[in-house]
Amino acid sequence: VTQYSTDPLSVAQNWVRAGAKWIHIVDLDGALHGEMKNFDIIAQLAKKIPVPIQMGGGVRTEDDIEKLIFAGIKRIILGTRVIEDRPFLKKILARFGDKIAISLDCKDGRLTQKGWTETTKVKGTDFAKELEALGLQCLIYTDIKRDGMLTGPNLEALSEILSTVKIPVIASGGIANIDDIKNLLTIKPRPVMGAITGKAIYEGKLDLKEAIVIASV
């Protein structure tokens, strides 16, 4: 574990000043234990940050989603629960619509779950098609082998997902520098909707202001 700060609010405010259009938050404790552990901090951020927040990690129930929306979170990211419980997924998508994103956290093309600790037999592309048929409006694709490794995004896997479904896709995992942002803009058959970056900006390897300018062209 690398701890970059003990003050999430000041960190988020710094990214907003740099031009961030969204703030992406993951409750890592929640992802590991299967229930939200940092809700109070996340709710505080939602009140004080002037840009939309998307949040995931430990969200397992309809009550969790209601609680987050009431707190001001604009998009809730689901993962493990929807892989295991399709009736729950159908109900959530029908009720909350564009407030829901599903995270496809994959290893070698297969879905992972429970904080990336288990790899399923489900192909990411197959699950993406199922999600599209159910009406999902936002998909986040993470190659967990690359997440935090600064080795560049998995462009081939992203292209495969983008070719499989028409859902807007957000790229996550491996972004290291400005060239990676430029490469994401050239993906075929269509560009990604956005990109999530963490380690690269925390360690000064990616200039967030420059990346936002390039991605906004």
C-alpha cells in the first residue's frame, strides 16, 4: 500500500483546480470487505467538491446506492454484486439508469471480483454484451494487470470491448504519461468516453492539465 495523503479533500480540490471534470473515488476497504467503510469521507467530498463524483468499492445493496445518491454522488460504480446476482442488476438498472456504471475489472480477458482477489470464468466481452442488452449506459474497463503499474493502457482489450458494444466506455488501468492519453484518442472503432488516472498524476508522471487539454480537443 502506498499512501499519498491523509487529506482526501485537499487532494480532490487540487485535481479540480487542475481542470478535472470528474473525481473518481474507490473505497478500497469497502471493495475488500464487501461493504462501504469510508462513506462519511465520501459524503463530505460530495458536498465540498464542485464537480461530479463517481464512486465504487463495497457498494452491494439498493440501500447503499440510495444512500450515495442522497449524499450527492452522481455515478455509482458496481462490480462484484452484479456478476453474482443478475436479478439485482436488472432491478438497479431499471431504477437508477444513468446513475449506474459497471466496472469490468479483467485479468487476461476474464472478469475478477471481490476486490480483484478472485478471477471468474466469465469473459469480459460476453458480460459487456449482456450489460448492454440490459440497458447499461456507462462501462468502465480496467485491466488489473496494468492498474498502478504505469505500463500503458491495454489498447487491444479496449478496442475489443469498443467493437463488442456501443455503450460509452471509460478506460482505466496503466496510464503513465501524455502519450497514453494520445493513444487512447486513436482507439478504433471509436474513442473512449474518458480515462481514469491515479498513480501517474500522484507521482508527477502525467501533467493533468495537459492531459485534459489534449482530451478535450
